[in-house]
Amino acid sequence: MTEPVPTVGYENFAALDIRVGTVTDAQPFPEARKPAIRLWIDFGPGIGVKRSSAQITRHYKPDQLIGRQVCALVNVAPRQIGPFLSEVLTLGLPDRSGEVVLVRPDHQVPDGGKLF
């Protein structure tokens, strides 16, 4: 476990635009340095479909992700990962061995919903 970071004001949290979206496509990403899956996530009207490279290969296969809702930071600067432009940061938490488990809602919610 890592130690908590210093306290920040609410305005810092409010500056993060974390939204829910549905994975519409997922493909292996063999060109990535670390094992990853390329995701296309639909955040609904206003944001649309965005791409993300996620290091989630331990617990997930691409075909298992299609139709699944996930949470992502949508106002992060795009990042070029090999030949793929990752536009959002898909959120996860480490399991006991440090492998990523996706953050997602317990119940189906409208795509594009903002975390608060």
C-alpha cells in the first residue's frame, strides 16, 4: 500500500473530469512495451468515442470487455503509446499482486455520467 498524498482543496478534485463509458471495441496491443489492450470507449453525446491503452491483460481478455462500462479520466492530455494515441486514462486499482482491476459502476448508468 502507498501512503496517502497531501490534502488538496475540492477545486483540485473538481478539475478532474472522470466519466463512465461503455467499451465498444477492444483489441490486443502487441506493439506496447508492457502487455496492454487498446480500448474504444463510448462516453455518449458530447464526448463521443475515445481511445485508451490499458495494462489490464492479467484479468481481462479483449472480447470480455466489449459492452462493459468503465470509468476514465477524460480531460487528461493525450499520450502517444507506440503507434496508438491514448486519449483518456482508464481507471483501475491494484489487486494483491499489483495487477489492474478496472473501476466501474455497480449498476448500469448513462454513458457520460460524471463522477462526483
